Amino acid sequence: MPKIFKDVVQPINPKVAKFSLLGRANSGKSTLLNRLIGKNISIVSNKPQTTRQRILGIRTIDNFQLVLVDTPGVVAKLMTSVISRDVISAPWRALSEVD
């Protein structure tokens, strides 16, 4: 079993809160995810657009699960011609999946 799944505990009838981390590139979304989850699951870099797809992090405390979705940075209109459509739309798709 991969190491990442060894620590997974699924509580019975958990209370779940699902949040998406949205913001500009290099605004600290991945760092915040890593800190809240307590593990380095999202790459952190000074380079803009390091996060190219959504990253899911789950923190379980007793019967409560915090589900966080790290997203690529929100892209300004003038940059839409140089960044892939999937990266541009990922933050907005993540909004439809959270509470």
C-alpha cells in the first residue's frame, strides 16, 4: 500500500466541510493547504503556475473531516492566450465542488 494511504482513517458518519483555495498565482494556496493538512502534499515553489491541477487534501479530527482543494492560480484575462484552458478553468470548476 502506498505510504500516503497508510494514515487514512475514515470516521463513522463524519461531519464534512469542503473548501476550495482560490487566489492569484504565488499567493500561498499550496503552502496553506500543506499547513492545514499537516503534510507536504502540494508542491510549493516561487515559480508562478506550479500547481497545474487541483490537489485534494483531507484532515480528519475525531468525527470531523476538512476537505481542501488546492487550485492553480486565477489567471488574468491578458494571460489566457499563453496558459492552457484546463489550468484557467480549474479554479472555477473547484468552486462548484465545495460547500
